[in-house]
Amino acid sequence: MIQPMNSPLRFDVLSLFPRTVDSFVGESILGKASDRGLIEVSSHDLRDWAKGKHREADDRPFGGGAGMVLKPEPLFDAVEELSRPQSTVIYMAPDGDPFTTQMAKELSTSQHLVLISGHYEGIDQRVRDELVDREVSIGDYVLTNGSLAAAVMIDAVSRHLPGVLGDDESLLDESFEDDLLGCPQYTRPAEFRGIKVPEVLLSGNHEDIARWRHEQRVQKTRSLRPDLSTNTQTIRN
Ligand code: ADE
């Protein structure tokens, strides 16, 4: 029997700078994933839902202060037009929940993500209160263009979809899998400027290589990110 194809994970991005996302997702692995129908990414200019002669999607904050705030009307209209019952609406915000590998994996099982990218001082709080399911930060810093945060999320989520990475194995030993950092990697030549590749990697002994890699991951995590893992207690035999 022919298996039905999984429907692609769809992302709709709402922003004032939609080309940031378009140029990013058209390239490399994400570009291929779109061509192969594994993901579908549409970025939208919020001004398309803005009313009035100047189609302004932002305005000055009530109470005064610097910067501009994204207005509620275009965001409500856009999200209501794009959402379906199974959609998750995410606001990319520096004060959101920290984005992690775990969250990326979880979101990769979604059917449809609507990503709102803020700019300037953010978005009207009523959007956050009424429309948004999750608020997510990609790190403790503030970007001028929240579309970059949306692009980061699309990238990190998509690579967990089956078939997006050419070789599914490449997820296995990388950083943050098992709460450990990745191991050092080497390629040819085996000796460069007198610096040799660790002997074990040339041995062809897969068990020894796996053990060495695991030890390297444990040691690296212990010294660089002891906060990450309890797995650094155990070195596999
Ligand atoms: N928009 C601006 N800064 C951001 C951040 N750190 N994470 C997510 N969205 C943002």
C-alpha cells in the first residue's frame, strides 16, 4: 500500500521585514526542504493588513516613551485570517521562554506555526494576552529585527523533521542531544602543520571511536557547560 505523504510543517511569519525570512529560508538545507515539500514557509508583510492611507502597522506607545509598538488591528486580522484550529501562534520576544533543542523537537511535531516577529518596542499587549499561545526568546539580547528570531526558530525546528537533514544520523552526536555538547570533529588531512588527528579516529574501530567521542562530549560539557547535564557523571564503558 502506498503510504500517504506527511503534510509539510507550515510556517507563516508576520513581520514588517518579510524579506529577511524569505532570503534565509530559500538557501541551503531549508531551501531543499521546501523544494521537497517537507516544510512550507510563507512570510507576510504586516502592512498588508494595515488600514488607512499610509498602511501603518505601528504607532507610538500610550503613556509616552521611546520607539514604536505594533498595532493590534493588523495583527488580529492577520492571525485570524492565517490560523486554523490546529495552529500554534508564537510571539518571538526577548522576554519569552528560552528556546531550546527540546522546544525545537516538540514544535517539529506541530502542523502549523504562526510566528509573530516584533520590532522596536514590541507589540500591543492585547495581542499577547488574547492571540498568542507561546512567547519564545532566542537569547538574552534584543534584536532590531525580530524576523531573525523567526528565521532561527524555523531553522532549528525544521532540522528535526524526518528527511530534512540528508543523513538522519547527523542529529545523534551533536550538541545538546542527551544534554551534552558535541564532540571535536576532524577531516583530511590526517596531519596538518604537524598537528595530528587523534589516532583512534583513524583506527577504523567503531566501538573505540564511539567511546572516545562520548568521553570527549562528557569532558567538554563538564568544563564548558556544567549547568547542562547530569550525564557528565557517567562515562560509558
Ligand atoms: N526579538 C527581539 N529580540 C528577540 C530575542 N532575543 N528573541 C526573540 N525575539 C526577539
